[in-house]
Amino acid sequence: MLAGRLYFSIKDKQLASEWNHCQTLLKQYNDCDGEETDKKFALLEQILQAKLDPKSPPLIQPPFRCEYGYNIRLGRGVYMNFGCTFLDCNVIEIGDDVLFGPNVQIYPPQHPIDPLVRNGLRGPEYALPVRIGNNCWIGGAAIIMGGVTVGEGCIIGAGAVVTRDIPPWCVAVGSPARVVKQAKPGDKTAKELP
């Protein structure tokens, strides 16, 4: 799965067990009250199977959805608004201080083009990694497809569908997303960006 080769997610007993375990933890996480920060932090560490920085923890508003959890790598100070969905069949690597609007979706899984190979629930799928650099802002309802790298400092507009790499310090909008501005920190243009 992580090598980007075809695999059968539904037929694989280990993957099915790991998926079910993650869904149980997600239900607990999503059912937490807003004030149960310690409990949410502990559950998030279990979901991601990673030690998180308690001095700059991620803030993920429920409901949050993912498949396995352990393929998501979160940097420090990540914020996700309500309803984000990350299908982590491959690595989803998120840098420090990344902001996600509501309902952002990250889709590493892909399906074969040939319908005879794709074959509905009986067919295989494959997955490609996603990388998002430090200090990005991903607008609400944006979709990032597998195999994409979003460079450091980028803004992805609300509702954009990112199907190819976005260079660092760019603003990309639309479907498919295209770069409309580029601005490095300290540039006059960067100060004028919304």
C-alpha cells in the first residue's frame, strides 16, 4: 500500500482490523466535549500512533475522519476546522503551522482506469503520498489528490481541487487548481494577499 502498488483494502484482514480500530478511536475523539482537551490529545496520539508536541499540539475540530491514522504525520501547531477527511492509505505529511478550513479532503487512494481491473468492491486500489509544507493555509472544502506536494507557505483557495504539485509561496485556486500569485515572505505582494 505504501509503495504505491495495487492492493485490496477490503480483503486484507490486517488492514480491516487496523481500520476498525481507528474508527473506534475516532468515534471517541469526535464525541469528546470541547473542554476535554487532555482526553482529545491522548486519543489523537493513539489515532496517529505518534507522540505529539504538548507545547504546540494540533487542534482538530470534530468531526475528523481518517482511515488508519498512523499514516498521518502532523507538524507543530496544525489547525483543522470542522469536518476534515484524510484518507490515509499512504503517507499524508503536514508541516508546522498549517491551517485547514472546514471540510478539507485529502485523497491518496486511486483506482485503476481500466474498469475490468477496477471491478467495484472486488478490485484493487493504490495510493500515492501527499505532502504539505510549513505555514500553508488550505481553504475550506479544498480537495488535495494523491501524489501532490504543496510547497511551503502556500495558500490553496476554498473549493480548489489540487491535482498537481504547487510550488512554494504560491496562491492556487480553481478546479483543477492553478497558481494565480506567487509571493515570498517580506515581499510587498505578500502583504497585499487576502
